[in-house]
Amino acid sequence: MSGFVHGDDCTVDDDATVGHGEFDEPTRVGDGATIRAGSIVYGDVTIGDEFTTGHDVLVREGTRMGDDVLVGTKTVIDGQTTIGSHVSLQTNVYIPTETTIGDNVFIGPSAALTNDEYPIRTDDGLEGPTIEDGASIGANATLLPGVTVGENAFVAAGAVVTEDVPPDTLAVGTPATVQALPEPLEGANQIA
């Protein structure tokens, strides 16, 4: 079946594909979407209002997104993922299956989230990270499977997060260590 159901004022470039594959549920996109050239959105995806992609984005089946989500150029969302509202995924971000992202979250360029603790060595199932409301992830950061980045926490650029990051803290380094959140970084993201 698949297909594409959309709200008002949606723009889909001619060489974007929305509703790819054969799924029982169509792709559903709310009002005011802009889906740019080269992007592929599979069937069985539900997206709220004001969705915007860069070029060459991939959104796999089973993804659920809220309103006002930006998905940057060459970003991959590998499906079976939940993304809240007012989220900014910058260029070249990788979001694996079984990831949960809250509201008002920023994920910087080339951040890589992972979901397989021992890739191709064992079959222990997949568990993506959880990023709670208001968290920020810096450019080139790596989050290992199953970690939680707490509410309003900040992960510095290039950090490798191997353990949970408590709310309202800063994770920095490789492997990341947790520090007090510096005053300029306190408070909520200003995405919405």
C-alpha cells in the first residue's frame, strides 16, 4: 500500500520520494512541510507540521516525529524511532533504530548515535540512545547504545558518551566525563 498523505502548504521536490516501499500504512506529513531533492521518506512514517529536510535525507519506516522538526542534509534516521517536537538534526547526523529523542533537542553536525553494543559479534538486540527534552549534542559526538542524555544536558563536540549523562550537566571528552553545566549553557534550548 504505502502512499503519501499530507496537510496543507507542503512542498516536495520532484526528485524526492515520499511513501517509498510497500507498507500497510502510508507516510503521513502535516501542514507546511518542505522535503528537498534526493530525500527518501519510507512508508509507515508519521510526521507533524512544519517538517523540513535538507537534501539527500533518509527517513526509514516506523519513524514518528512531532512538529517543527528539521532534518539536515545527508542525515539518516534508520526507522523505528521516536522524535519529539522542535528538534534540529543538523547535517550528516546518524540516528539508529530504537532511538528516542524528546522535545526541543539539538543534535549537531556529524553526530553519530549507535544501537548495537557488539556489532555483528553477538545478537543481543538493538537499543538506541534516549535523548531527553532540551538536551544538546555537539558536532561529531558519539553516543553508545542504551545511554540516556538527561533533560537540558549538553554533550560537547567530539565527546564519546559511554554512560548516562544526568540532567543539567555537561559531558566532555573521550570517554566523556560529566561536569557541572557552565552558566552560559544553563536553561532550555531556544529552538521553538
